[in-house]
Amino acid sequence: MSKMYTERVRNALHGPTMGARWSALFFAPATVDPDPIRAALQAAVDEVDAQMSTWKPDSDLMRLDAAPLGEWTAVPARLGQVLRLGLEIGRASGGAFDIGMGDAVTAWGFGPATAAPDRIRAAMARTRLPAHAALEIDGDRVRKIAPVALDLNGIAKGYGVDRLAETIRDHGIGDGLVGIDGEMRALGLRPDGQAWTIAIEAPDAERRTLRSVVALENAAVATSGDYRHRVEVGRRRLSHTMDPNRGAPLAASPASVTVLARTCAEADAWATALMVLGPDEGAALARTRGLDALFLLRSKGGDCRAVGVGDVFAPLPEASSPDAKRQAWPARAEHMTGLLE
């Protein structure tokens, strides 16, 4: 009787997408050819980019954005799914997450064009309805009932991660870790039966450093911060997160907000919403919604203070130093199931 190949081989696949890189880590029998899986993963994120990019004038999102007011426009199913989720979280967050901030994003230089003072003034002066009040969706049709400039940058990347997860699952892989630019989703467990461990960065614009670790099992994590994607306007360095009330980058915000959720699209959008709301109103809403969220707040001295919401990021005991506090997280988390900070 011939010997069966039962050993599982580590596969680490990656490729370009949305101005960043996607990655997929999984273990499969040695007989599994990773090349078709790699091609399917690339096709999955390419589809998301083709439908939802604001950098591609011919994307389905930009076609909808350019449609006349009141005219129904057919959209692909995946774009419709993301639009619905974006509007749902927009309503639930009181407009803090708003997929209708495309004009402000472009004006301030976070899109294909550089920042422009005339567009900045127009974006800040504009009287706007939130996207959940400006869009109607009926099946596979969408129409604008009020002026709105669409932008899915706060949710499309997370949705791309979800598509990576669905793709490896469609290839019979039940355990793996996929991500795009730090937004991650875990399926099942590692071969040793442990959860997948993900680093949460310290909010440092100059270098990538570890703040803490989260371990995921069948869950996703996303972080919104003021330190990675920024633009210089005059002498000011501004975060990419827009304040829907001002049509401008947030004037004051947490250094970062990390959210755990069932899907990465949800985690991505809620991280943005809580960033906009800030540590007080945002933490209150997170508690009401049952979200696991970690707010990192800068002090005047430059250190960061953590405010945790939910079972995973529950408040820590007082520690004498930032290093001692970081060491306290894993000890507390050993008693948690599935998720750990």
C-alpha cells in the first residue's frame, strides 16, 4: 500500500492591489498546486478594485458617481453589497462613517489629484446630506436622490480581505490568514491548534513598531489611524480620515482605533466611524453596539494611553510604565476564548 501524503506545506502568497499588497498564508497538502489559488486570489481583489476604485475613472463606483441625479444605475452585486453595508454603518454611527465624502477626499489630496485650495474651500462650505440619506438602493439598482460624491476607501479594502478569505475557502482551505495592508481576517486555526497572531502597531509615523498582539480565530481586525496615510497642506500634516461635519480631515482624533468584527469590511468601516467619533462618544457607541475596540490616545508627552471596549479589549489594571502595561495584556488574555489582546 502506497504512503499517503498527509504533510501540510506552508504557502505564503501575495500580490499587488489598491496601492498596497494582499497576502494569504495557509497550510495545504503537498499535492495542492498554489498557482491556481494565487491566480484566483489576485482575480478576487482585482474585481473589487475594478468595481470600487476612485482611482479608476471607469470603475463601477465612478460610473455611479457620475450618473445624473435621480437616474437609476445598475451596479454589480458585490458593489451593491458594499454600498448597503456602508449605508447601514453610516446610519448606525449617526453619519460618522460616510461613503459620501469623495469630494473632500479628493480636495485634500487623498485621491488621484493633489490638494487644491479651491476644492478644499468648496468641500468645507458644502451643505451635504450623509450618503445614507442621499442614496436609494433597489435590488441591483442605485440612484442618487441628493448630490453626493462617493468614496469607499473606508470599507473597500476590508471587503477585499473578505474576498480573499472567501476565495481560499472556495478552494477547500478552512484555516488561513489573509490581509491587505494590515487589515486582516483569520479562518480557523494554525496547524498547532493555536489562534493566528496579528500585530497591532504603535501609532508611529516614522517607523513600524509593535504595540501589542491580537490572536484571531474566525474573526477580522482593522485599524484606522492618523499616522500612516497623511498629506501635507502648508505646514500641517493631516490625517486621511475625514470629518463629515467639516468636509475636512479630523482636527483632533485618537492616534488609532482598532476594531474586531466578524468580517473585515465591518471592522474597517467601524474603525473609521469610531476614529471620527473619538474616545468618548466612540467608546460609548462601541459599548452600545457590542463592539470590541481599542482606542490609542496620545498624551502631551508623546506616550499613548489605551482605552479598551468590549470583552477582548477590557480595561487593563494600572501599570507603572508603558512596557509594564504592554506585558499585562497577554497575561489577562490567556483566559479569553478565540480573541486576545
